[in-house]
Amino acid sequence: MQLIDGKAISAQIKKEIAEEVAQIKAAGGKTPHLAAVLVGHDGGSETYVANKIRTCEEVGFKSSLVRFEDKASEQELLACIDRLNKDADIDGFIVQLPLPGHISEQKVIEAIDYRKDVDGFHPINAGRMSIGLPCFVSATPAGILELLKRYGIPTRGKHCVVLGRSNIVGKPVAGLMMQKGYPGDATVTVCHSRTPNIREICLSADIIIAALGAPEFLKGDMVKDGVVVIDVGTTRVPSSETKSGFKLKGDVAFGEVAPKASFITPVPGGVGPMTIISLMKNTLLAGKKEIYS
Ligand code: GUN
């Protein structure tokens, strides 16, 4: 069994991005600028956004954080998005999800200029991705593919089972795994809460991408020997062992599955660090106007 070290790979890519940013600056080019919009004080969102801002600093990007209270109106948020769309210094921005219930996430996502949508959530980016056109690919799916690539894990003709059908992970990663070329060319099955026989389907999988948000869902008796397992789960569960009072639990019963796997990602330290680094890569592409001019 080989552990897929997302922390080490993301550190390597971070170095690559920082070097490129330094070159851009040395040549008198524009410093890439990412803005993040955070509504409310959800613990998980606070941590994710703080990590994104910190990583911007580490790679040499400019960053801005725009905060709203929980009770902010949809109109206020849409006005902010309009400002960010028009701000020529900002190359890309994200609105951290989830949003409070009185604000329509879809309306907010569609208000973002797709050329600045470094999360890749806008229907134009999602649509272009699904037909293989240049676009901003959302960060977690992009990070997963980068891990497969950097570990040289074969995907052509393999049976890839995706657990979960979210717009952020399940659907896009399934689309990417079936695209022509590497890492792709896989035969993809998507399972979700209404799928019968998930165990049988998983037992025939060469690669399993677990993105359900159900802690330790994938058990040892659901996988075959030699399987490649990518665990996207990051459920926060209370814990007396950590200073913060919680710990992250993946969708995979790691202790049971790891001994049977050829490659497996840990939680934390697997997909998580790759997600942030993919966002940085998209911001760099946005700064260079490489996808949309
Ligand atoms: N909430 C959970 N994951 C994400 C993400 O990748 N981007 C944004 N904007 N919100 C999230």
C-alpha cells in the first residue's frame, strides 16, 4: 500500500507556483489577485478561507477578504459580486459556500463573471468542462486528477466508481475521469443515496473516489485487493484529542481499506491540501488571462 501524500505534492506545486509568480513580478507583470467573500462565521468556512488567504501570501499573490454578517441580504451580496466583477485589479474571486438559507447559492454563482470564476462553479465553466473545452475546473476535482497524475496511477480502461453526485465534486470528477486522455479514459460509475448494490459496484472498482460526506462509509469488505482509493470526505466530528475540539473524518474506514489498497489518500493530508493549491493554479491562470482573455 502506498499513501498518496497530498501535503507533499501540494507543497511541491506551491513552490512551482511561487517561482512562476516571482518570474512574472520580476518581468514587471501583474501580481495575481484573488478575492474571497465570506458570509457569516461557520467554523469550517472560516478555516477554509483563512487557509486560502494564507496560501495566497505564501505563493506571492495579492488577496482580499470581503466579509458579511449572516444576516446580509442577497442584494448586498449580489452588489458586492458586481463590484468584484468590475474591479480590474481582481483576477479571480470565490464566494465561500455554504451560504445562509435566505440567499440563493445558484443566483450568486451565476452572478459571478465566468472569466473570474476560479472555483469553476459557474454554468459556463461547468458546461465547458463537461465537453472538454478550456475552462476553470473546480478545485477538488482538479486536485484529485493532479494526484493521480503525479503518482502515475493508470486510469485508461479502469473502472472508476464515484460515490456522490454533488455539483462540486461527484459530477465534475466523474466527467473528468471519462474524458479522453490521461488522467481519464476510465469507465465511470456514479453511485448515490438511491443506488442499490453499492457494495457490489465498489467490489468491481479499480479506482474509488468517495465524496459522500458520510464518515467511514467505505468499509474493507466493499473493496477488492489493489484498489486505488481517493477519500474526499471531510466531516468535522467532535474530538477531545485535538486543541480545536474537532477532527476531520473521511468517507473511508481507513484502517480496514488501506491494507487492501494499492494507493490511498489519508484524511487529513490527502485531497484537502490539493483543493487549495488547485484554486491557486486557477488564480494564476486567471492572472495570466490564459483561459479567457
Ligand atoms: N465550500 C466547500 N468547498 C468549497 C469550494 O471549493 N469553494 C467554495 N467557494 N466554497 C466551498
